[in-house]
Amino acid sequence: MIDEVDQRLKAWVGRIAGDVPVFLGVPDRESLERGVCLYLLELGPAPPLRSGGAGRAPLQISVCYLITAGAESPERAHRLLGELVFAAMEEADFEVELTPVPTTVWAGLRTAPRPCFRLRVPVRRERAMPVIHRVLFPAAPQPTPTPAEALLGCVVGPGDVPIPGALVELPTLKLTTRTDAKGCFRFPRVPPVATLGRLEVRARGELLELGQEVLAAEPQPLLIRLPLKEE
């Protein structure tokens, strides 16, 4: 993948600078005196691509090259570097960075700082579709999922006064909720009543348990009268 970018950039420099030598290694005395140096400085992230069809989206990274130019005179080296940077700006998928290169980078390369620019180029890798093996034996029938339904109700005290904040629990399913300001509660998706187990309601120190048979016999929304002690 990256070696293809190397060859592409070498060909691109050839179109701009003609027969000027192109080097891919660390900028050294030879490349700094004559020719163009394309030093692979770092790899970086790139925006993910979307799949153009039924296939998987390609993977993408970016590669960053440090580009310097040398010639028999500083004037010719500067001219060559200028031609390269403006030509790079014309390329749709080239990203030119003109911020100064940190001196620590030059120190790491053991080279004195010199005019340069950084060039980022995307690198893409296509992804093969996963192999789907045919099933050569009858598939086992899958059990039909149990339909889910809501369980609704209201909790009231003496005189059918709503009880807000009451704790309503289905211990078998480990589900809990609390009543709203009108004393109503709702479990949005539960199995059929025959599998719920008991329903517990707690409020003001009182506990009321409703068995599964009671839940099955009462129409929804449930009206649960909680016997409270007179205060």
C-alpha cells in the first residue's frame, strides 16, 4: 500500500521537476545538495470511508512525507521547492502542511533545519467480503419468541386517593418502577401474565403482594388498593 504511494510521488515529482533525482530515505548530504527528498515522516488517521455499494467500506489512513529540495545553487533549490508545493496544492487528494517543522525533528534526523513542506496523502485498502458458507444440513427450527406486552396499573389508598412514588416490583423479572403523580405505573414490555410471578407494591411502610392468579384475573389497567395505616 504505502510503497505504491512512494512510486506515485516519485512519478509526480518527475512530471514537475524532470530528471531530478528523487530520494526516499532520511535527508542526507547527497539529497540536500541535489534532487528531491521524500522522507516518510509519520502515519496518521484519516476520515473513515463509506461503502459505495453492497461491499465493506475500505480502510483508510494518511501518510505524511517531509519534502525538501536541493540543487547546485540555493536559487535553483528554492525554485524547485516552490514549484513542488504549488503543484501539490493542485492535487485533489494531497494535503499540504506549511507549519514549521519542530527543531526536534531536524535534530532527530541529524540535519540542519532547511526549507521544506509536509505532504499528507491518503492510503486506502479494500476489504474483501466475508465468506458465507452454505448450510448443508437442515437448520434447527428456532423457537417463536414470546410476545411482549405492557403491564399497566394505578396504586391508590383509602378513598381511592392516588399514591405517588409507590415502589412497584416484579421480583421474578427483576423489574421495578415507581408510580407517577397520579399513582399510575407502567412496565412497557413484559412477558404474558402467566409468566410474571407475583407483583409487589411498597409505600409508606406497607407491602402488598399480588399473586400471578390475581394478575391474570384482573383487567388492565390494574387498580391496586393499598391498605394504609391512618396517620
